Amino acid sequence: MSKKSETWTDRDAIWSLFNDAAAKTEPHKLQGLYYLMSLFRNEEGGEDLAVRRASAEPGLAQYRRMRVTEVEVLAAPDSCEACKRLGGRKFTVEQVLAEHPLPCLECTHKLRKKDPKPFCRCIYLPVINTGVKG
């Protein structure tokens, strides 16, 4: 890849590749790509909130197509206390799209000790109502 300017860095090249891939990626595959982009942004110490929120949207769109109306937050077993409090909470898909409870803004979990910022690993899972009462 040729340099675009004297200030072009390896990270600029990587972001250019990410953006090219996002423009060419099928919508149902964007969730994983956006997640990788947010991991990379976090490692840089940059703001990743918009990318993290964008990473959830393809999954939520799929849930809507499947007529799923409610999701539940899944927090990792070793999550921080803020994420553990959020874990298990249920939201309508419409609430999630309006309020964006994830990523948890109070998260304190760092993927690696050397990372400059915390990285929330909580995800949305569909709530499937089978109509069976137990």
C-alpha cells in the first residue's frame, strides 16, 4: 500500500483497510468487523463508543427480522461490578436502539493490564418466548 502523505502511519493504513472492508461487507457480517475495529480503537486508547454501538446494530436488525422483541444482557463471569449489575437485565429491541445500554459506560474491565481504557464485553442475547410456562 502506498503512503498517502508523509504523516501516513501503519495505523492509518489499518483503519483504511477496516473502512474499505466495512463498505464491502455484507450487513450480517458487519457485527464482527465492527467489534474488531472497536478492539483496535481501544488498544490505541481512542474513543470506541460509536463503533461498539454500531457493532450491535446488525445483530439487533437480525433479531427484528426474526420477530424477537426483547433482548437480555449477558455479562462475562469475570466482568466488573457495573457489568454484573447490567447482566440479566432485559430490554426491548426498541429500547436498546434508543438508549444504547451497551457498551456499559461504567465498565472498568481491561482486556490487558497495559490497555489504556476499559473494554466492556457485555452482549445482547435474544429472549425467546416459547409460550411454555414452567
